[in-house]
Amino acid sequence: MEKKEPVIAVFDIGKTNKKLLLFNKRYEVVAEEATSFPEIIDEDGFPCEDLDRLTDWIRLHVEALKRSDTFQLKAINFSTYGASLVLTGKQGERIMPLLNYLKPYTAGLLEQFTSTYGGEEKIATETSSPMMGHLNAGLQLYWLKKQRPELFAKLSSVLHFPQYLSFLLTGKTFAEMTNLGCHSAMWNFGNKTYHEWLAEEGIREKVNEVVKGNTAVLMKDGDEMIAIGVGLHDSSAAVIPYLNSFSEPFVIVSTGTWTISLNPFNQDIPGAEELASGCLSYLTYEGDPVKASMNFAGHDHDTQVNRIAAFFGLKPAYFHTLEYDAKWIHYTDGINAVQPESLRSPTTPCVFHTRDLSSFESPEHAYHQLLVDIVDRQQTATSMVLTGKPVNNMYVDGGFCKNKIYMQLLTDAFPSLQVYATSMVQGTALGAALAIHDHWNDGPVPGSLIHLKHWKKSVLTGITGRRGKLGQ
């Protein structure tokens, strides 16, 4: 019989796409599968994750891998989107659907919370979490207690999303650093423990022991042992391959539905003003703070592309093919835009949503303006994490790193940095695999897991306008 190849399986769960990646001991992808499931609705009619279909899909693949004639399953780990909690009763059963972090927060409830615990600045600074309602996982628990007391009475254990998926296979309950460090409003960054408000609300006894993200549980399967990781927050997992590959200080701009700027070499805890503008601290899987900023750029981009496409009678896919054209940058001059009162909140759309599309000469003109507006805001967000130790390199991953217009504008917006589009095999899943390397892989971590494409500055570098930003 041919010898089976040892692998780690990583379930990488995004909002839309759910992926299974198999990595061999050299961290090459030897098999993969992607799927998606229609959302269901919660009791208020708001869309949410179909956990039943997701967990059935995971269990099915785990059992198939255990029986595989090709692969020897040595380990399993998980990465998922953040700000998501699974709430379970005494028998480990779910007591409600997975709450969608985009669901509007009950009017007045956030103000009630912040006033109870010393004001918004105080609680935000202590937890390094901008106050964003359901986007703060801890505030989902506060909402549950105040708005659904009958369900709160049934609550026995609080599990962040990846830890719930791990629990399904191990029966062990944990909390984990990267999820607590993801604007959860649950972690006191100064005291390095759960924040006191959880105890005062009767929640502390319902949350779990905190472990590092490189923790794994060994489970016996016949004559084999399988290491099952506790799971990681996706943005934090995506940092791990970079830390394994580069030693010089760098900043990562990780793009997707959310664009997250992370500086692993800056452990400064943001102040109140920075927090109000979308700056915060994440935690590495070992529990160290990472200065970060976030904005809803990918969502903003897709929403506005649909608007442009509808106006010009095109399909949104048309804009995927556009090349950077410098002539349109000369005309990006704030056409008919109404500046919002505040761009401080990371969920506020960029200024393009107020622009009159009839003012543009062509769809290409409009699209370049959209990217200018997005990068203008990205420049502000990323600059907030470029304090402290000097940084020379910027690494851009995710969907936008394939967008030539975005990459050129971003390169020009940071003239003192060397900007690289990166490519690696499924970076978030790769990070989750690397996190538990020592539990399953007796070989070394390969030194070259990331491929770089250097972007050169354009002749427009340095052009400024009314607001001192590129194209404005």
C-alpha cells in the first residue's frame, strides 16, 4: 500500500466563502475545497450564518479525511471572521443563532453601557475597542442580557466562533487571545485579563479560560493522535506567515470586506481619539498587542461599483479588468461630493457615496475616483499605525492587491515606503496551520512562503490638492 501523506486540515470560514485546505509538512496545498451556504434569518428577520449546514459540512469532511487512503490526518485547525459568538447551554447546545455583527444595535443600549462603565472614552481605551455595538463581541452579551433575559438565563458557556468549531471536535471549551483582542470590548489591555464589567454583569463565569492561539488538544483516533487547534481570528492568523518570513519592521494592509492595517512592531495602545477613528489593538496568538486600524473598504468598494455599473449600464465584472490610467487622476478633484460630517467611524462609507455620477465623463473616470476616495481614507487609517519604530516596507494582501489602480494609488500615497503586493497560498489558512506547527510537524518551517511584487512610484507621486491627499 502506498504511504499516506501527513497533512493538516484548516477550515477557513469567511462571511461568504467556506474553505477547506490541506497542507503537507512543507506547507504546500495538496487539496482544497470551497463552498458557500445561503444565510438564514434570526428571530428578528436579520440574515445570519447557517451554523447547522456549516458544522455538518465540517464534520463530513473530517470523517472523510480520517478514512482517506491518500492523506494521513495529523492535525486540524480553524480560522474564522471575528466579532462572532456561539452561545451554548449546559449540554453544549446552541441557545440562539449566530448573531450577525452587522445587525443594528438596539437604540440607546450602547449609551447605557458606556455611561454605566465610566463613559465611552474610558471603556474604549481600557479594552482597546472602538464602541461599535454588535461589532464588539462582548456587547452582544450585554445586548443578550438586557434584551433577551430569558435566553441569558439559559447561557452556560460563551465561545468565540473558531473555538466553537474546535469544541465540536474536542468537547473542550476555551477562549483564545486573537479573538479577545479583536475589538471584543471584553479584554482589559492594561491588566491583561477579562475586563471587570463582565463580572459586574454576571457574564464572567460564563466565559472560558484564556489560552494562546498555538494551543492544541490531542485526540485519539484509532491508533493515531490528531492535534486539534483551538482556532484563530482570521486577520490575526494572516499575520503569522509574515512574522515567519520577515524580520525587518513592516506594516501589513490586509484587504477584504474589511481592510485591516497591522503593525506587529508597534505595541502602543491607542488613545481615545485614535480609537474613535477606527484605530485599535489586536492581540497576536501569543497575547502581544499589535497596533491596528480598520475600515469597511472592501464592502464600500463593492457597493459603489454596483452603483457605477448600474448607472452606466455595465456589469460589475467590467471594472475587474481596468488598468491604472494617470489621466483620470488629474480630474479627481472632489466632483459634486458632500463631505460627510465624520469619516471617523470605520463603518462610515467613503466620500464617493455622495458623488453625483452624472458628473463623470465615463465609467473609468468614476471608478478611478472611487479608488482615489478609498485610498485617501486608507492613507489616513494606515498612517495611524505607522508610529514608533520606523517601518520601511508595506505588504498588501487580499483582494485589493490584485487591483492595479488601488495598488498604484496606495504606492503613491506612501512615498517613503516600499510597497509590495504579496501572494501566498491561502495566507489566513496558512497562518492557522503554522500556529500549531509544533503539535504535528517535526520538520522545519520553510523560509520562503510569501512571494512579493514590488510596486514602483508613479510620476504623480507627491501631487496634492485641497486636503493634502492624493487626488484631492
